[in-house]
Amino acid sequence: MTTSRPTTRRTLLKGAGVAALAVPLIAAPAWATGFDPKPGSDGVGDPLFPTLGNGGYEVVHYDLTFDFTPVTYDFTGVVKMNARATQDLSAFNLDTDGHTIESVTVNGRPAQHALSLGKSGQELTVTPAAPLHKDTPFTVTVAYRGNGKAPRAGLTGWRFGSDGGFASAVQSSRADTFMPCNDTPSDKATWTFHLSAPEGFVAAANGELTGKDKRADGSTVWHFALRERMPTELLGIAVVKGTYLYGTSHTGLPLRHVVPQGQEDKYGPIVARTPDHLAWLEAKFGRYPFSVYGLHIYDGYSDALENSTLTLMGTSWFKLNADGNPTYENTMVHELTHQWFGDSVTPNDWQQAWLNEGPAVYYAALYSEERGWSVMADKMKATYAKLDAIRASDGPPGLPKALGGTNIYDGGALVLYALRQHVGQRKFDLIMGQWPRRFKDRTVTSEDFVKHAVEMTGDRSVDAFLRDWLFGAKNPPMPGHPDWTTAA
């Protein structure tokens, strides 16, 4: 925001003669200028997490400098957030949890700041030296420090391995345990990272490795850039004793994986399956939507998480099933599907989470079926039998009462299976294939999906059909399977 030197009485008289005496020398009231700064809200009204995120601004870019010490888990950080005011702002909030705030500046000027307890963590309220005008770009820089194992007011996103390092697993509301941020899926931004790792450790982050700088103490600063927009819930940073393994997809996409140090022979063949997984999914959804991909396999994590461009998976996943089949590939495909459904096309709020999990479960089941490891119809029939009870207790797939339930995952896949039965394979493939192309890099809702499905099929009956399946209290009849019933 540019400012001009205030006009004084002396310059008015010099430039305008006697007529200048009629000019009032008081500031115009807010109603006259249209400038009416007020604090931004301390939440964006997410149906499941009302206090997540903050109002009054949109983030354009995060630049995170993170200096971590393994074993002690101490860290210092500086986050620079470039944003745009969406209202006249007198103050605004950032989500944070467990950090000591050293300093805050707005546009390079020291800003007042205060920490308070929120419902999912802490709120950092920032009051700029001068209020911000609507549509004005501004930069916030926060210097902070903390310890990865320190108590938090809310849930933590830190995952610690046997090596004394860490990996981040922050879905859905835990990015604030690593950095002050606008922690809501509705506010996507581009990112740069500068992560320090001591000798013997490597750093990893979302996006492409753009360079490394060696420091006098033997540590290295690793620089990464994610040029596609990402919400905070997909933050994937780590400092571990790991080895980078490199490759390319069948179309030339750069691949980089991080596997446990000394276990390259074990995990190398596993991550080498990625090009085939990419080819299988690209045939359905089009070109992979980011500029790099890979897996981070870490013993400090037991689940699997679709961090943008760098899926995090625990070491415990990679075992053959009773028949000797590598069914862990189903999970690899599940998380890779998320790069289109959830990472590139992101739900606007957490009540739309079936848009992430439904496709991931569906296509993992399809992949398994094509390899003869399972039968999709059997899985869908079992889900159908129990989903009525789950709708009653946890909400239907499109209106869940909480995250992480069968209604979102298997129930979301069942909605897609029913849609395929209703419209036929060709039209279903059109719906699913065009969705990530049409809404790439955007945030979406269930309403967007319903409208999209109607437009792709030219069939108005799809509207009511999907609404019954997504929002109804009971399962509708399954097309093509009149014998399917719900459990008593």
C-alpha cells in the first residue's frame, strides 16, 4: 500500500491562495471514505470445525524457514505469509499451537500480537501498525520457536521415528502445530520451504527440490518449491535419516522417494511400482496434476496420508497378504488417487470430505479387482448392508457429523458405485475423468459435483439420484442389485 506525505495548512495556502482557507483540516469520517476497518473473524464457519481458519484475508503464498534439531526436537521457524485483504482489516488471526512467538511484522513494520486459547488450538491475533484496505496485498512475517514434543492445546501433527527425526501428518487441523497459518482447506496457496537437516539426516517437503546450501556446522539447508496451490492440511515436511530414490514415470514425470536409510533394497522395488500406478490413473483422469511425485516411507508413522506430491506411509504397510499378493499397492493407489481428488481438487470444507475419500476407496477397489485380489461388488454389497445404520449414527456420506468414518470412505465409494450403475460405465468415466480436469487447483462442494454429473450426462434425473444417495437418511435401492438389503 502506497502512502503520500500529509498535506499541511502551509502547502494548502501556498498552492491555492485564500480559497484554501475553506478546506476542512480534519479527517473524513469512515462513512464518507468507505474505509471501515474491523477485525477478521477467528474462524471460517466450517460445518465440522467452525473455528478452523480465519476471515478477512486470503493467503497467496507461504514461505517457511524451519530449523530443526533431531533428538531434542527443538526448532525455530520463520513463516512469511503473502496475503490479500478481503475486507478492511483492523486486526486478523492466524492459527497456531504450542509456539513461542518471537516477533510479528506486517509489511515490514512491527505489529501487536496476542495469543489466546481457541477450540482447536490457539489463536494468534495480529494488529497491524496501520489498518489494511480491502483488496490490498500485505505480508505477515512471524518468527517463532518451540519443541516438537511440547504440550499442545489441540491435536498434534508431529510424528516421531526411531531415528530422532520427524514427519508431519497434519490432516485435518494440525498444521498449526508446525507454523502459524490459515488452517482451512478453503484457502489454498503456493509454497516455498527452507528446512535445515544436520549431517546424516535429509529434509523433505512438498514440491520440487530447488537447491541445497551447506552450512559451517555441517548441516544443510534444503530448499523446496510447490508451484501448485495447496491447503495447509496437506503440509508434508520431514527431517529424517533417509535416502532419496529417484526415477521417472512413463510420461517423464520426475519421481523422488524417501526411504529409511539402509533399507533401500527392501523399499526400492516397492516405490518402483509408482510409474505403473501413475499410468493406470492417468488413463482415467488425465495428466498427473503436479510437477513431481513420490512416497515417503517412515517408521514414525503407522497410517497413510496423501500429502501433496509426497505421500507419507508407515513401514508397517508393506507386507504380502495371505495369498502372497502385494495388496499394499491398493493403499499406494488410494493415496495417489488423492493427488487428483483432494489435493488438486480440494473440498471447500470438511463436510465435503467424501469427495476425497469416495474416489480414493473406489479406484483402489477397482485396481484390486483388476488384479484378481478382490471383487468390488462384494465390497460394495457389504458396505450397502451396514450403511443405513451408519447414516443414522454418523450422518450420510454428504453430511457427516465427523471425519474419518465409514460413511465418508466406503460410503462415498458406494455413492460412486451406485452412480456408475445408474448412468452406465461410459458416462460414469466421463464424469470422473472430467472432474479433476475441470476443477484443477480449485476448491469444490458436493453441489458442484451434482451439477457436474448432470452436465456431463445430460440427464436431469442424476440430480435427485445423487442427492438421495449423498444426503438421505436411508440407502436408496441399488440399481442392478434389487436383492441388496441393509443389515437388521
